[in-house]
Amino acid sequence: MPVYRLDGITPVIDPTAFVHPTAVLIGDVIIGPGCYVGPNASLRGDFGRLILEKGSNLQDNCVMHGFPDSDTVVEEDGHIGHGAVLHGCRIGRNALVGMNAVVMDAAHIGAESIVAAGSFVKAGFSCEPRSLVMGTPAVVKRTIGDDEVKWKSSTTAQYQQLTRRCLATLEECEPLEAVEADRPRLKTGDIKPKGM
């Protein structure tokens, strides 16, 4: 994978983390134990420090960046959906940022909160734990219930399992020219999209 030292600072990847070979890590980036970083994610630690804490995931096409002397942090078990942008913010423990959401500088998303897909969280925004945050600009709509926290935690557990699957079995290969007879299906658990 493309990993670049900058000004003498080298990215750190815990050996139990999985970082896809197409992700790019530059400078002051710290990937903690059991983390998953998806294809084409960009983690530019060329101004501020970027931290993924234990068990968090940053999915495909996500961007992490920040201003000088700032930390952009995804706390333990944080879950960052496809295409999200995190800039100089803090995502609390076991919180979820939905697909294509943007969370700006000095924003703090409380623990076990959910930022809805496509939301824009303004600089300096802050919310209490277990907040449902949505809109452009984003506002707190209501409190997250126990069932929603349980669902979120189960989806994050699937990404933690994906980390282990990728470390054990992901390999570059040539494609087949045709679908084989009795093609097997992936056995990945019974998590369903919310509302289904």
C-alpha cells in the first residue's frame, strides 16, 4: 500500500489492523488494533495527526485530514461509512458517521451517536452521547435508543470480523472468465440494513 513518511514522521499500523493496498497513508497517521481501512481511503497526516482507535473502521473512499496542530480522531469502535469526510473532528466511542457525510473542524460527535448519511456537520458542532444527527447543516433530531446502539454495534462487529477475514484470506488474483458451476456465496452473518 502507498505509505509515505513526511518530515521524518512515519505512519503507524498495528499488526492486527487491515489497511487495503489502495488506501494512502501520509505522515502522522496512527491506525490502532483491529481497525479496518477500506479501498481508496485517503489519510493525509500532513498537517494534523489522524488517529483510528481500537476496532474502528474507515470504509472505502473516505478522507481524513485536519488543520495544523489538530487531531482528527475516530474513537474506539467508531464506524465511518463509505465516502465520508472527517476534517479536524472527533468521533466518539461506538459512534457511526453515515455514507457521504462530512464532519468539519472542532466538531465532536458524542459516544454512541449516529450521523445520518449525507449530513453536513458544521465546524464547532457538538452533541451529547446517543444523538441522532442529520441534515445540512446537521442538527440533533432525537436520542438514539438501545436497539439502535445494538444494531450499530453489530454492524461494527461485522467490520471487525472483516479485518480478520482480510488479514487471513484476501489475495490479489486474476479474474475468472466465466461463473463457475455451484459458485459459493460468502458466509458473513445475518446483519440486515436498518429498517429491513
